[in-house]
Amino acid sequence: MENNNSFIATGKVEGPKAPKDPVERRSGFFVLFETAIEATARAGSRPSQEIYLEGSYLIDKARYIGGVTDEQMLALLSSWSGFRRLVHSIGVSVKTANRESEVSFLLQNWGRTSKYETGTRLLLPCPGDGTEVILKLEDTAWSEEDEAPGKFAFEFSREGELATASIIFYLNDGFAVPELTIEPPVPFDSQEYRDMIAKSLLHSGNNKRLKAAIEKAVKGEDVTVAYIGGSITQGAGAKPIHTECYAYQSYLKFKERFGKDGGENVHYVKAGVGGTPSELGVIRYDRDVLRDGTVAPDIVVVEFAVNDEGDETKGNCFESLILKILAAENRPAVILLFSVFVNDWNLQERLSPVGRHYNLPMVSVKDAVTEQFRLSKAEGNLISKRQFFYDIYHPTNDGHRVMADCLACLFSETYKSPTDDEDITLDQPPVLGNDFAGTRLLDRKCLIDTVSLEAGGFSESDTELQMVEMDAHPSGTPEFPHNWMHTASSGQTSFKLKITSKNLILVYKDSGSPEFGKADIFVDGKLTLTADPHVNNWTHCNPVILYQYEHSQEHEIEIRMAAEDQDKCFTILGFGYNE
């Protein structure tokens, strides 16, 4: 049977007998372009790569990836009604590393009545050979509940699968944008690139500790390089996350350059946790980096330059963490790493005085890349924002490589420099504060004799926790597994804690689940805080200071569910305290 509109399976490749005239291509812009994606395990659903669009996320993707400059067009992306007015159709293409992989594209809108439940959720199977699948918006019956674009996701069959994906928005008549010009690859091997990387050396600092670690490695002695920070240190944006992240790549460069006989004497610890500031880092350092005393790192890279806006102490916890690390008996080297967001922002101005005060090595990715971001290729641009950033916060594989090369530059320059005679001086007044330098973790596992605790209705353990890819592992490790959880059937009995300390930080679980509710926190009988797990609306660890005093004294903490949320869940992940 003849079919003029399709290919015929005759044993040889043939075209259609009467091909249709081409349809004029609509103007459009990319919000994802040839981007590496990875299937991450998800509780209760298929492994996926998720891309959230709320707030300014989608607008920034259109601006920085798609090159859209028309502010009126960008504003339309903030609501579903505006999105429909602007966008005619969505083109999705996926290239899988494994031909057998099955991938589906998910579009989910946030709903008016219930943000995560009442909006349209549309799933579109995608071939893995790069063929573009077109979703015409007018062909779908959208819900009246649709309020705003919520998220895109690529769902896979198996965890760890890799692919490359592009998403393009084709525009309705009356809207147009300049066509995206494909950029040349980043010239990693050029002298111009090396010159750009050299600009990252913000401050060489006292090199005695770092030189000592390098010399140990060269001699074949065991050396551990550790990393602590936020989602960038966790590896967000890198695909695969555990091997392409800046931490692992810079560790490899150190190992290859200074390790002996293949570098088996150089060891690696990665402890990045997404969405968290140094306020949480100072609590979890002993557990996540020192591994409760079983690890003594020689080098610790600290990366909180884009996470510490959420630090209530505005730098006190950051400096306290630095001092906590530096005070260890084995005298580790500390490197301050300043990453950067797509809008050229970080907290380098606030935090770098700590590095200068203690004369620490400091590396600024911001200083390396932001100046050349403004240039055209003809003027000397080496890596564009589209090439560097996976989204508005996290680097691509190329961006992570830049960060790793910045650290490698410091390692190389330190190795070539003469060793400083004297070590750094810690016995001096702090710049921003040192009130949390002695912070210890208190959870179910780390209880101490001087603490009185009654779990009450918070006697369960939460297992649906923030999962983090630690070290070189591709799978997630739960953060704060030794917790206290209130469930819908736990009753109304309060959690009570009596502790003697100078300060106390509560760490509780944020969640996007409607099953979670608010809890009232009382200190010495006074309502101090109503903790709402929906402020951030995703599963992660949220630290908050309950009290802070100059001297240690006994305090009583009571945590009970808010009156309107007695039948809901709330998880106390742990506490940080200074005796």
C-alpha cells in the first residue's frame, strides 16, 4: 500500500513519494540548549532530572540561555496566562547515551488551590536520538487551576542514566527574537584561557599549611583533600554529578600533579549540601567532613559564597567554621572558594575579610569569569554565561571545569613559591565573629549525659530526607537520619529539651508535602519561633538560631505542633550547640 506521507519499510531507505512543503519555522528561543542531564533517584517516582521554573528561574533562563532582552516578553513568562499568550509550542529533543533508554518529558504547572496538586501535569515520551518532539499548547486541554509554569523534568527508566537535552519555546504570531548563534567550544588549552584562570587568585595567603600538604603528597604520605559547601560543592549542574563536579575534578588535578605512584595516597572527601549556609556547615562539619573523628583532612576547601545570604549571623558562622577547621591538631590548610551566580553576585565582599584577617588562600571564580562575560567572542569572550551556567545558580560541566582549574592554579602557584616561615595566627579578635566555633551536633545518635530530653509526640524517625551525593558516590546519602519526627497519629505531647549552652541552633526539615505543618518553639516558656516547613517548600535542612548568649546557662526548649496543625508532620533533624 502506498503512503505518500511516511517512510516505507522496503529494506532500503527511501523518502516520501510526495514530500509536503516545509512549514515556516516560528521564531523561538532556548531555555535549555544541548544540556547534560542525569537521572537522579526520586522517592515515589521515576528517576529524573528536574528543572524548577518558579520565581525568576524561567525568566532568567530565557534571558541568559535564550538571549531574550525584551522585558515585556520576559514578564509574560511569570504566569500561565502570559505564557499561553507568548508561547505557541514547545520543542523538546533528547539524545541518550544508551539507545535502550526510555525518556519522557514532564511539564507541570503550579495550581491555584493546591500548588503541587491541582495544576496540569503533562507527560510526553521522547525518542532518544535527538528527534524534536513538538508540544502544541492549543492541542492540550489545560486546567483552569493552572497559575504558573512550575517545573520541567526528564524521567528515565534507571537511576544514573545520562542524556543531552534541549527545550525551545516557539512563539505566537506577533512575537519574535533574534536567532540563537551557536558558540564555539571553550578554548581550555589556550593561553587566553590560562590568563583568565590566573585572575581567580584573589589572595595567595600564608602558604605554610598548603605547602606542607603538597609536600606530604609528593613524598607518598597519605593526604586528604576535603570540600564543604552548598549545592555547587554537592555537584549541582555537573553530569554525572559525582565525577564532573568541580570538587572531584580539582581533587583529580591535585592527585595527578602531586600524588605518588598514581596518587593512591591522595584521598577525597566531599560534603556539599544544597540550599544550606555555613550556619548548617558549622554543625555538620564534624560528622560530614571529619566523619566523627575518623578523618583528619590536610586541605579543606570552603565554598559558601553564594549560600550565606541565608546565614542569620551575617558571617559569624562562616568565620566560626573557618576557625573550627583551622584549630585542628593536624593544622589543615583552609582555602576559601568564591563561586558566582548568573547575575555576577556572590558574598565575596562580606566574607573575604575573614580570609585576609587570617591570611588564607582565596580563589574567586567571580574574578576569573565575570569581566569576560561582558565581551563578545571577537572582543575576547572565552566562555559565555550560557556555556558556564546550567541554570541561574549552578555551573555546567564546563563551568565546573573552570572552577576546578581555578583551584588547580592555586595549587600550582603555591607549589612554585617559597614556603612561608611562620604559620598563621589564630589568637586574635575575629572580624565577623567566633561565637559558633565550638559548635557540636546533638541528635538521637549524639546525645550527651548533661542533656535531658523527652521526645513526646516526636518519637518517630523520618526517612524521607534530603539526599546528598557524598564523596565520589553517585547515589544519595540521607542528611540528619538520626532525627525526631511528629506524625499525624503522634498525638499532642511536646518535645522537651533541657540543655546548658551559650547558643542553640535548631535544624528542622523543610518539605513541599501538604502532610507537613508548622510547629511552635518555646525557649524558657516564651514562644520564640513558629517553624514553617513550607517557607522553602522542598525537602532540605533548615537551621535557625533559638538563642545566643555570651555565657553558658541552662535553658528549656519545648516544641509542639501549632494549634491548626496537630494532625500533621514535623521533623526535628537535630541541634547545634556550644557548651
